Amino acid sequence: MEEFELIAFKIISGVGAARSCYIEAIQAAKAGNYERAEKLITEGDENFVEGHKAHTELLAREAGSDQGINISLLILHAEDQLMSAEGFKTIAQEFIAAYKRIDKLEAKQHG
């Protein structure tokens, strides 16, 4: 397997795990488990950093190459997954904030 493909798989693996954590954080917040939701965001961030490091490695290797790199569908997919994970983090944080607000309003209404 080509070295760039291995790096692409590192990106996909790291940011895919991050995205899963962010989605799970939304589900935890929906269930009212905000402590778990925050832990999942943190875990997702740790996974994202691993994927981002691989992405940086890919960029550095391209910058150091006289010929650049061959852009494959796999590398495009890795880039897409990276951007998707970033978006999911933003969405997860917004959902968590919204669920907290809803719970607070419902507590006032019933309390």
C-alpha cells in the first residue's frame, strides 16, 4: 500500500472515531446525561487530533515533494471525513446547549 494511502486511512480512522463520539454525545445529552456528553466531546477531540496530525503529515509530505502527490479518491474521502467531523462537533455542541436549555426551561415550568 502506498504511504499516502496509509496516511489517508489514519485520517479516516481518527476523524471517523471523533465523529462517532460527537454523535454519541448528542444522544447522551438528549437523555439528559450531560457529564457523559462532555466526556464524549473530549474523547472525540482526542480522536480528531490524531486524524488532524495525520492530515498535517500528508500536507508536509506534499510540500516536501517536488512532484506533489497524486490526489486519489481515498485522499479526497479522508479530506471529506475530516471536514464532516468538524461539522459534527459544532452540531453536537449546539445540540448539547439546546438540550440543557430545554431541561432548564422544563424544570422551571414544573418546579
